Amino acid sequence: MIKDDCIFCKIAKGDIPSNTVYETSDFRVILDISPASKGHILIIPKEHFDNIFEMDADTAAKLFSLATEVARAMKAELNFDGLNIVQNNGEIAGQTVFHFHLHMIPRYEGDEVNVTWKQHESVPEEQEKLAKAIKKRIQ
């Protein structure tokens, strides 16, 4: 499905120009128009999924297979020091465009990109209970 009012559907279809790095029948890989760092790339499925909760396993598998290829090409070209792979789901998680997309953000020594969080303490018994509960829900 493609949504007529979705900017990423329009970019994925080629209706809106982008600096396309790579394209398959399922995905368009572009340079981010507002990059966090030099070489910041987005992988956008051509089919519309609002978020990861709507994406099928086959598309997800193809996406991450493509991401590994793109990451190696980025590393060879940009020689960065690290790479963040970020994907936000829902407004509270920082999603601003509600079409699934994967950010690949090169990291360079001394850059000011911040993709971290405060770490909290965990209670081993609660962690064990939660792990079992989630495991039951995985098909």
C-alpha cells in the first residue's frame, strides 16, 4: 500500500527528488536532507508501514539484509569511527514521519551527535518475570 498524503511514500516512489544512494524494488536508500552527521542515510520501504508494529517479517528481513550492505559501503566511503542505527516508533519515541524508516548515522570522533539514554538499575527478579512474559508472546 502507498499513501497519497505520505511524504516518504512520495520520496520512495520517486515523485519527490532525493539523493538516492541505492534502490531495489522494495526500498529506496537516500541521504537524509537534515543529517545528524556527514553521510546520514535513511532506508525507506516503498510499501507504506506506519511503524515496525505493522511491518511483516519478510520486509523486515530484507530491510536488515540491505542495511548490512549499506553499512559496509558507508564505512568504506566515509571511514567513520562508529555507526548508530536508529528507528523510532510513535511520537513519544521521537517518530516525526509516520512511515517506517531506518536511520544509519555515521559517528565521528568528537561529533556532537547524541543517541544515548540514562541507564537505570534493574531488579533481577523483575527482569526474569518480564523476560518470561515477553517470551510467551513471541510466535
